[in-house]
Amino acid sequence: MTISAAIIGAGRTGGWHRDGLLGQPDVRLVGVADARREAAEAMGRETGAAAFDDYREMLARTRPDVAYVCTPAAEHLEQVRAAAELGINVFIEKPLATSVADAFVIADLVERHGILCTVGYQWRYNPATEAAREALAGRPIALLTGWWYWTIPPVPWLRDRRFGGGQIVDMATHLVDLMRDLAGDVTEVYAAYTRNAVPEAELPNWDANAVTLRFAGGAVGSLQTTYALFPGIPLSHGVDVAARELLVRVELGTTTIYRRDAEPEITRAPEGWNIDIAFMDAVRRNDPAAIRSPARDAAKSLAVTLAANYSAVTGKVVTMPEFEANPPTDAPIMPTGEPVIAGTERT
Ligand SMILES: NC(=O)c1ccc[n+]([C@@H]2O[C@H](COP(=O)([O-])OP(=O)(O)OC[C@H]3O[C@@H](n4cnc5c(N)ncnc54)[C@H](O)[C@@H]3O)[C@@H](O)[C@H]2O)c1
């Protein structure tokens, strides 16, 4: 059986997934859509896929088995709706949406239409993460610490907090989602952000973020992230999880387990592993049980990150069940949800 795939959004991540899909002999790329027609055509020429500037037309004409949604988060809802209504399985890049309400509508849609859907939280699928799950199984967790030392984002719209939502919403969402995978739901969020090291003209965004979390299972956690640094710093991002006499350190693709008086146990993902291999495997077997990052779960991770933004701006401690049920609209920090087409955004 051949799996036919289509990509919506022929930008940076669209290119990564093109490579991940075409690295599998039984996957064929049948369509590429981008609001910038030239981007769709360029990817079409490279791959032999048909190029479109209208994703609805592409979905209707090519009827792929799976659509990859690789556009800015504010675009995801309508694109997922179009695919779901045609019964097309979807891979949705993180973050799921730019509002809690849209994120839960996406979850409702994929469940109602019974399609396979994953969100692009690759840490959940990474084989090395399984070693962390196994080590922590049945152990009460005391502390989770996540950090991401990074630089000014290369994609202009992501640099701007009005479109990308800031580093917690766009990037540390991976850390929040991994923490939730390992420690369960977050119940309380408090955050302090700053813009102190990089001028607004260069980075229209917060340049550092400190977030405190409380988990339903009793653990506490924190996130420390910054855009003020540079790539290439060793161990620039990861999550540490402490249980009694056990430290589990998860980097993307490597898990290290420290126990008293023992050599560290290191588990690495196999060379060449990627999330597209895992998702195509689920599609091949039509197996919902193989989905590790369902939309409803991703909606909860998004909600935690938006709650952090809200807390940073208002100074309030946010209670998660309340925030999810009744997302506040009073603060100007929630991303705008305006359409973003690469090349037209402010730089
Ligand atoms: N999983 C990860 O680790 C990871 C890493 C980086 C980015 N992302 C996510 O991937 C998504 C895309 O980011 P990117 O870096 O590829 O951005 P990008 O700007 O490079 O690419 C987005 C593409 O979508 C196109 N587009 C925008 N609106 C469209 C529309 N309505 N219809 C069709 N095409 C449209 C743009 O023209 C552009 O080519 C974001 O949600 C981002 O957060 C995920």
C-alpha cells in the first residue's frame, strides 16, 4: 500500500516534513499548498507533487491519505476543519492554535470525524523518551525543571510575540508538553517575563521567561527560557525530573538516568529517527492507539503556555481548569490570530 500525503505550508517545517515523508519508500507526496504560490511550486518541482495556492482546492483534488498542516498556528483551525470534513488524517504542527477555544474546537473536530490526528510534539514520540517514562512509572515526582537557552528566532513572524506568542507559547511548548506527558496535568501557573537584554526593534518579544507550575499529582516545576543567547550552547534545552533518589534528564533524543552510586544510564534515539516515521506507522496500521500526541492533549499544553503569558502580564496566579473553561480576554498578550503569510509580516 502506498500512503499519499500533502503539505499545507511549504516553509521551514514544511520542508522538514517533506524530507521525513520522502525518506519512507511507501509514501508519495501528491500535493503542496502555500498561500505563496512560488513556494508551493518550488516544492512541487523538487518532489513531483502538484502545487496549489489554495489548500481547499488541493485537498479536494488530490484527496491524500494524510495532510500535514505546517502553517502559522492561527491558520490551523480552518485547515484542519477542511481536511477533517473530507475524512483526511492530519499532522498538525505545534502549537495547535493561538487560542484555547480554537484548540478545543480542533480536538472536537478530529474526534467527531474519527480521523487519525497527531500534533507535532516530537519529544513524545522520541524512542529515548520511553526510557524516562519507564524510569518514572509509579514514582511520585518531586520537581520538574525545563530550560531553553536560545537565540532570536530566524523566522520573522515567530520573532514577534503578537504572531508567535512568545518563547513559552512557540518553543517551550515542547517542554510543557513533555512535562505533562511525564507528570500529568498542570493545575496552577505563575510567570514573570522580561524584555531587558535585546532591544524591541530587534526582538518585538519578551527576551526571558520564568514560569512556576504546580501539577495535579503534587509535583512542582519551573521553566527558564531566553532568546538572548546564541545557538550551539551544550545542553541548551531539556527537562530534568526528580523523584526520590532518581534524576531523569530528557534532551530531545537522549535520556540520562542518574541513580545513587550507579553509572548513568543513557538511552539514545536511533540515528535517522523522526516523528514522520512514527506517524506514518500509525497511518499504515490505521491505529489510533499509536497516537502519542492527540489534539485534546495538545490543547491542554497550549492552554498552560497561554496561561503563563496571561500571568506574566497580569501578575495573577492562574488556575488551569478555570482558565481552560473560561479563557480570559481582558489582557492584550494573547496572540492576535491575524493571518500571517511569510514575506508580508513585519520584520
Ligand atoms: N515541531 C517543531 O519543532 C517546530 C519547529 C519550528 C516551527 N514549528 C511550527 O511550525 C509551524 C510553521 O512554522 P515555520 O517555521 O515552518 O514557518 P514558515 O513561515 O517558514 O512557514 C509557514 C508557511 O505557511 C504559509 N502559509 C501561511 N498562511 C497560509 C495559508 N493560509 N495557506 C497556505 N499557506 C500558508 C507561508 O507562506 C509559509 O510558507 C508553526 O506553527 C511553528 O510553530 C514547529
